Amino acid sequence: MKTFQSVAQFKTYRESFLATSDQNKPCIVICGGTGGQASGSNDLIRIIKRQILEKDLHDKLALRITGCLGFCEMDPFIIVEPGYNLYPKLQMVDVPRIIDAAVKGEVVEDLLYREPGSTVKRYSEKEIPFFQGQTRIVLGQNQHLDPIRISDYLKIGGYAALEKALQKKDRAWLVDEILAAKLRGRGGAGFLTGKKWELARNMKTRGPKYIICNADEGDPGAYMDRSMLEGNPHAVLEGMIIAALAIGATNGIIYVRTEYPLAIKHATLALRDVRQLGLLGKNILGQGIDFDIEIFHGAGAFVCGEETALIKSIEGKMGEPRQRPPFPIQKGLFGHPTCINNVETLSNVPYIINHGAAEYLKIGVENNAGTKIFSLVGKIKNTGLVEVPLGTPIRKVVYDIGGGPSGEAKIKAIQTGGPSGGCIPASMFDLPIDYDSLAKAGSIMGSGGMIVMDHNTCMVDVAKYFMSFLKDESCGKCFTCRKGTQRMHEILEDITEGRGTPGHLKLLFELAQTVKDTTMCGLGQTAANPVLSTLKYFRDEYERHITDKRCDAFACKELTGAPCQSACPVDTEPWRYVALVEKGDYEEAYRVIRSANPFPAVSSRVCDRKCESRCSLGVSGGEAIGIRAIKRFVTDRVDPSAYRPKPAKNKGKEVAVIGAGPAGLTAAHNLSILGYKVTVFEAEQVPGGMLSCSLPAYRLPRDIVEKEIQTLLNGNIKIEYGRTLGKDMTLQDLLSKKFSAVFLSIGAHESWRLDLENEDIEGIHPSIQFLKAFNIRGEQLAKGHVGIIGGGNSAVDAARVALRQKDVTSVSLFYRRTREEMPAYEEEIDAALEEGVRIETLISPVKIHARQEEIDAALREGVELETLVTPVKIYSREGRVVGMECIKNRLGDVDATGRRKPVPIAGSEFKVELDTLIVAIGEKPQSEFLSAMGLDVDQGGRIKVNSKTLETSLKGVFAGGDLVTGPNTVIDAIASGKKAAQCMDRYLQNQTLTVPAVPKRPSFFIEPAVIDEVEAQTSTRAEPTVLPPAQRLKNFREVTMVLPEDQARSECRRCLRCDLEFTRTKAAEQPAAAAIGGGKNG
Amino acid sequence: MVNLILNGLSISVEKGTTILEAAKFYGFPIPTLCHKEGLSPYGACRLCVVEIGEGPGAKLVSSCTYPVEEGMKVRTASERVLKARRIIIELLLASCPQSKVIQDIASRHNVRQQRFRQEHEDCILCGLCVRMCKEQMMAGAIGFRGRGKNRSLGTPFDMKSDVCRLCGGCMEVCPACQARCTFNQPEKAICGGCANLVPPCIEKDQFHDMMCYMSPCVACEIKKD
């Protein structure tokens, strides 16, 4: 390379590159940035190189090793130009096929990118939503150049802006251009770069003037500055030289942290090349300007990203900020005027000079021109670097570009701006991302970190994490920042470990305000943001930690204890009975289960397994322990007589329970044990409520329900059948007669209506009536082709029951969203499909809790599923249903529940012929008569209660179960019955109804099993066998079998025993401690 | 001269004066811990914050480091200032409850209890001793080490500094105080207390060329314990 002495010479040289690029020669592009290398791209590069050598492909194929391309989730990936075919997450064996195809101009179909869960192939990078949503004016260049080759940068028009800047002698226009482009500092505060340059230009000084590029990027999870310096160092240098020309700087410094070795390497190589060309150093291109840049390695203190601390650090002093004014522009490095710009700010400069301010202003929104790079990380599908125009709504970045949540949990919030930023809740995702909106919402733009959090993230824990970071990274000079962050961390620690008091919240808020107000530098002034923003938007989470001692995200260990136990609504200790089964002590295991849950056999069949969804083994990447199957094993094996609770002495008071469902019977049983006489009034002729009338026998055999209920009854309980509240008696009657308190648990037995014409004609049944008719009276109401509308558990139950009725030929399920959004249990849906049910997806106006597994089960049984359809009309002939008209939907934007809204497609109506239609779009309690008796009832027909005590608005009347929550799970009903019994006992004994909460932690030590490495790594989850679909047709035999003993016990051996952390006694630890001590002494 | 409004009063002071100096001159007391005449302003204790500006642009700045500006409006005891100051005093009390200086400031501000977990620290890292040592005693024997919660005060590697003359200046200015007397062990980091002119309790030969003005002699007090 030769050194140029004039702009014209350089121009000729530069332009000679523009023509050389061969657009048609296939080129393999692979990311060699830090992220790519960490994912294994180095191995791929080695193979590509060897292949090119071995097959002699030099003339046919080019290889370009670039910096970070942004799509880090898919690393290591290869893009093949000119078709821009993107092959994600490659293995080494895939590479030769790609090379062969690239040379022939073909595409390797099976390796192409698909969105997770989709089968649609994306042939070109430009078709991928991740890239489509972005405007990559800065980051986009990375793909087209090898950062260590200046020729690549020149090929794409690099240094044209510098050339332009050098051509005119008066360089004030550069400042004007940047000012006109309204470029704001990308480091976070958003000060107008043009303004800063103007101030710097106007500073008269006899000594040197500095321009510093701030590449001290310290935010956890943020790496866009690193990627810029790694992937396109010349753009940064070009911007920096232009800045130097504009402000008249004589010295430039790139302050980059030592933790970025690749960035330092690439920047060093780039500096060498630029110096050789004569663009840097003495007398730049013969223009009489001296300017040189050096690289300064920062030692990695977070605070050194703050400009005054950064200056101190370069000066060789302790990196701590000082009070401004004077600003660095006036008195900076070594006392000389210093202009400090962020890497990304400088990278934007060449674009503005090349294209003009007017063009730049077209990107983004008013006062927030241009684009911003974010590093999108956390619980998101597409982790990576995202460059979007300022003013883009958060929703677009998170759902369209980011692809939504990575797991099953819904997205709860994003955190922007690194440790000093704030959290923005999902309800505010329409907020445009720009400096002013984010500041208004209590966060900051910061350098561009964007951490996505889902419902498994505890916001208190997040605040604690950032405080822990800041208390270590605060320089410690000013008292409020040093002590303030320490004390905030201390308070948050208290809250997350169960020592929080209501006073803590006020103190925390006051302290955070003070820290924000009184600290010296930017670090301290924003340090309180994580606390303030979470306090503002997630105060309820703080309160739950403090008053209920619960962490709903299961993140705070001291409040969670063993996750399976914490997750259980009835406080069962699954870890304990799992450990007991492993030891073979089944009776004791039964007692553990039964002491917490009066319906162990029922729960072992129909519980929705909250414990398993929180199992540490499951959430950490393995398969959750099959806790319900183990419980089934125990309850099938042990006779209920193993547990006989002893009733307390008669307390002389009587209680009435309305409704003999799981909630009512649990309350009655527990109250009878506590020494009360209980009378249960049941409207039907059988006990069990939903257990008997709604849950199908193939899931829950009738004899199991009957046997379980019999064990709960004792001398203190009397059940009166056929007695209906509102018809046979009133609340006032009961309270004025012999009963001191009443527990209402009449469930939710009224179906929501479709509100379509002809809904009341023959052949149309609300699902609950349909199920009741069959389960209690044996009536088979369905015949011919049966249509079922809904996607919840009762829809799937109705489908599978219909399928088993004798006159039914086929069953179709219609749902308005897609299979993924169906609220029914996955396994049930599958089973239904397997048994022959057809599912079409359509309408469900209320939310019903259910799970995907149930859906699977239904599908396996042969239910046909039709998704994305909504019924609009019902056809009738001679007063009987003959069919309905549906309209197709597509999924629209994500709504408040985190699911995509169904949007009808005009003109897509179609007709379905039906003989029976079952409406299963949800149930609600029949509670009109209760509000007439003076109880508060909400719009959904639910009784309003104090959630802590279950008291209603009438004194002495308590309520629980589906009547309070709307249709809900059996286990939640049992839990509310249990809680009601406790609260009614306190009420009847004239005690305060609430007691201070304590965290649920394991408290009983059981020796862990000894498991060797091989067993630990090879064991897999034991799934109970199910009846094959052929054997299930037209009968109600129980579908799920019990685990055999050896499988049940080996399943228990997989348990990680989270309880041991809390229960391992001092005695158990002593020998180990002694051994260590002894070793030392010896 | 610079004209500004201080607590509603139009005043003019010399250019380069800090807000703290101006307020002091006009008789508005502002509490400070890390500021001392003759030492360079440091701005670490944040007790001296005052409110400047108006409306949404109003902010708190440390008056000891902020030079007066033409036309600025300063409030030395607005509600926002006092609220912040009280929390700072609570934080100080939580860390250093035994300091007489801090107790006095607390009682002047009517702070009678602190709500944090009680600690008993010797140092608030105000840096007075460091500046005293460097700027007045021209020694630079002590300084800060570490950052964040690990920040502490002392000599490099906790060894006695060659430039320390055991003058005791650091202890004289300390409001807290960490620069504790280390009894009669002159090889320890900072000392000076026992080097009384006539300390009866210690062997004289090691200390004959030292001076100390601490009264009573700290060495004796420690010995009594």
C-alpha cells in the first residue's frame, strides 16, 4: 500500500475498488465475531478453507469471514451470496454440502432457515422476519466486509465520507450537517452530537484538543459497541477522523476495555492500514492536518464508561467521576478540551456525510432521527443485535423481530439501558423506543441493552441483581451512591429472603429517590432506576414477597423452598413422598400425601400438576419428575385406612356447607376434624360436584371418586341430597337456625352462550348439561356428526364423551385460535384426536384453564381439530340443528393476555353439516339468586371474597371453589376448601382471620439416595402406559395406567432433592466440616 | 462579579466562588462533612446538596463543588433538599452511629432514628484525611483503594508509608474516624496518637521525635480497655 499525498490520488485509488467486486461469484459469508467463534464458527471456517483448497475452488467460490452479523441465536450460520441463503446452527458435517451447492448455484433445502416450530423455508435472508423488521444502516455493512481488510471497506464505498469531508477547506459544514441530522448520542443520554461538536469546535485552546471514542461497554448483556469495533472498525475510524476534522481535534483515543481482545485486534489492524494510506498521522492527504488515534485499554470498571471517570482513567488515575461543571468539552483530558462520543454515534457519521442530513432525518421520528442498535437478549427466541429506526414500538422489536418468548411463559417486561435502566411492563409495549418516551416511562435508552423477561423472572430479584452489580461497580466516591446501592441491595435481599416488612417499601422508595437526586455522576443518578421502575410497575410483586412471603416466579430461593412444594396449592410435600417411595416406604408416603390433600386418588388422576411444571429438573433443561404418576402409584397401592385423622374435641358449633364438590367436601372434612358438626347440602343426588358430573369416567373412574368421598365422611358430617340453596332454603334461614357459619361452594354450572340465532333449538347442548346428562343420568344426547365449539378442557371432555356415545359417527372441535393457544390440557387434546375427534379452531369468549397435554390425548383418540374458525350462523331444519356457518380467522397482534388475537378473514365463510352441536366456550357460576341474598357478585357471576380469608360480604358466610374463581382446576378447589376450613375455624373461635405468612420451606430431613454418574445421566422420565385408542372406543375404561413398582421407584431416584438445601441438619454437615478442619491441623 | 438569587435573595459574589462559599458568606448554613477550608472541594458526602434551577429542570447539586453561575436560582433548604438530606443523615447514622459530628448534624435536622440495619463502621470515606495528608501536609501517605463496597482507606498494601510523619493531621480532620490511633506500634499504617509530647505510658525511645496534640492520650484510653 502506498501513502497518498492528496485527496485526488486517494480518490482514484478508492474508486478503483468500487468496480472490482464481482457480484455473481458465489461467496460464503460466516461470522467470525466473538459470538460466532464462541458458537463454533472457527471449526466451520477451518473446514471451508480446507474444502476450497482440496477441491481447488479459488476461482469459483469466495469466503468472507465477517464480524458479528447480529443473528446470534442462529450461530454458527452461513450466508451464501448472491442468493443470501441462510443456513442456521450448522454442524461441521453440513459444510461440504453447502459448499458443493454454492458452487453449483444451488440451495441445500433441508438446512435452510425456518422459524422455530414452522415448516416454511426461508430461501433468502431478506425473507426472514428477524432481518425484515430491521433497518440496518450501520450494522448492515458488517455482512459485506472482512474487518481486517481495508479493501473490503473501500469496495462498499468506505472512506468516501472522509474524502468528502477533506475536499472543502472550511469544515464547519460538517458540524452543521450533523446538527441538521439531529444525531443524538448513542451512549445513552441522547445529547445532540452536533451541539457537542459545535461546543468543542468553538473551544479555543493553545494546547491539544482530544476526541475520544468511548468503547467501554459494561452493561451486562449488551455487546453492540463490541460488534461494531469488531465487525466494522473502519466505520468507527472514519467517523472519528471526520469528527476530528469537524472540531479541530489533534489527538484521538479509542477507550476500549481489555475484555474485548478481538475488537482491540481489529481496531489496531485498521489503524495500521489507515495510517499507511495517509488518512491518519501527520499532514493527512496533504491537507496540512495532523491527527492520530491511539487505543487505550480500559481495565474493565463499569464506572469508566462515565466520561469524567474515563478521562481520569486515561490520565492514569483512579477511575472515579468528578462533579461537572466544568464539562470535558471545557476541561477534559489533562485539562484540555475533550469531545467524547460513543462507538455507535461515530459509526453513524459516515452515513450522514455520505447521504446528507435530509436523508438521515427520514429514518426514525421527530427529534429522534436515525437508527439504534439493541442487543436483544433474555427470554426471547431470536437473541441478537437488532437495528431499528428510533420510534419503533417495543412490541415490534420483541414479537416481530425477536420472535416472542423463548419458552412457554409469557413475556412480562423488558429492561432497557443496562443496570441503570428501568423495566417496562408488557402492558406498555406500544411505547415507541426513543430517548424521550423511555425516559418518561422511567427507563433510559442507555447504550442499547434490551433484556426480555418472562413470567419466570421475579422483578424483585431483577432489581436485586442490578443493585448487586451496581454496589460492586459504583466507584464509591460519593456517599449516597456507595451506601445507597448497598442499602438498596440489603433491603431487596431482606425482601427476597422473607424478612421484608411493609415499612421496607417506603424506605426503599425514599432511598431510591435520594440516590437518584443527590449523586454526582450518571451512574449514581440512574442507579435507582431498576428499583424505582419495578416499584412503579410491579409493586404487587414486592407486596406479595412481603405480605405473603411468596415469589410467584419461583426465583427467590428462600421464599420458594422446594419448588414442587411451593407450587402445590394444597401444600403437599412432593419431594418428601418421592423420597419415601424411593426408600420403599409407601404407607408413610401415603400419609404425607393424605395429610395435605383429602383427595389423593382423585388428584393423582386429574391434578394439573403445578408441581411438575415447576420441577427444578424440568426447568433446568431436563425432564420433570413424574410426580403425579408417583402419587398415582402410591394411592393405588396403599389403602386409605393408612391415614386416619383423629377428630378434635367437639367444639359445640355447627356449620353448613353448600355444594358437595371437591371444595365443599374438603371444607366439611377439615371442619369435622377440627371438632365441628357439618351439614352438607347438595342439589344433585350424588356427591362430588364436578368430579361426578363433569369429569369423564375414562379420566376419573366413578368407583375411585365414591371410595375417596366415603373415606372423608365421619360422624360429624351429614349430607342432605336434593337440597338447593335459593329453592329449599336461604342463607338467612341457615344462619338464623342452628348454623354459626356457612361455606358456599356451588361451583360454576352455567354455560356461556354463543349469542347466535337458533341457539336454543333441539340438538344444541351446553357442554355442562351434556356431560351431566350422561354422567349422572346416563342419557346419550349426541348423535351423528357432532360439532363442539371451544378449546378448553370441558370442550375436549365433551368431545371425548361424545365419541364414546353409541349413535355418534364423528366429532369435530372448532376453535378460533390455533392449536398452540388452546387452553385445554395438551395430552387430552392428543387423546381426543387419537380417538377420532376432529378439531377445528374457533371461538371461546372466556378464558378456561386447561393444558396442551389434554388436547394431545383428544387428538390421539381421533377428535378432528379445526383451528382459526369462528361460527357465525346456525342452520336448522324442522326445529333441529343441521349445520352451522363458520368464518376463518388469521392470527393478528398479541393482545393483553399474550396470545395473538384471531382476526376474521372476510369472504372465507364455509358451511359445516352437523347433527349435534355442543357449546363449550366456558362456564360461569349460577349466582343471580346469591346477589339477591345480599352477596357481592361480579360480572362473570363470581362471588367477591376477601382473597386472604375467603369471607364474603355477609358476616359468617365464606365462599370458595369455582364459585369464586370461575371454572378452575380440582386442586384449586380443594385448596380453597382447605383454606376455608382454617379461616372458618378462626372465625368461630373469635380469632383474627389472617395470620402472618411464613415462607414454605422443607423442614423434614430424609437421607438422599446414592446415585452414580451413569445412572444420573442416562435415566429418563417414566411415562405411564395408556390404553391404545382402539381399546378406548365406545367404552369408559380408564385410559391412563399406573406405573409398575420398579419404574415408580427409579423415577423417584431422578429427583434432585431441592429440599436438602433446607433440611440437611447441622449434624449431617458436621463430619465433613470436621474432616476439613482436621486436615488443616494435621 | 456574578449575580444570582440565593433563597430568594439577590446577591452577587466573585466569579469562581462555589455555592457553598456564597451561602456561608450570606449566612445560610449548609451542613457538610467532606468539606474543609484549605482543602480542595471533593463532593463526596453529598450532605451539602442544594436545589438549583426551576420547574422540571430543577436538580440537586453538591454546593461545595458547584461554581456560581450568572442568574442561577439556588435554594439551600427546599423541601426536596431537606428530604434528601435526612435520608443521607439516616444512611450516615446507620453506618457510623458513634460519630459525634454526625450525631450533631442529625440532631440539627431532627433525625431521631434511622431505619436501616445498624452497622458500626469507622469511616464514611469523606476523603478529608487523604486531602489533608496530600494538600496540607504535602505527604500523600494515605489514599483510597478498591471500588464500590470494597473501597477503603489506607496506605498501599497496609504497610507503613515512608512519607508518613505521624503528624496526626488525618485524625484531626476525621469526622468518623478511621484514622485510629494504633497505640505504640509505629510500624503500623497510621499512627500519631500516642506520640504525645510526654506520654508516660510508653517507652520513649521509639517516639522521641514525634509530636501529638491528642488530649487525653488515646494510648492510655486504649490500654484502659
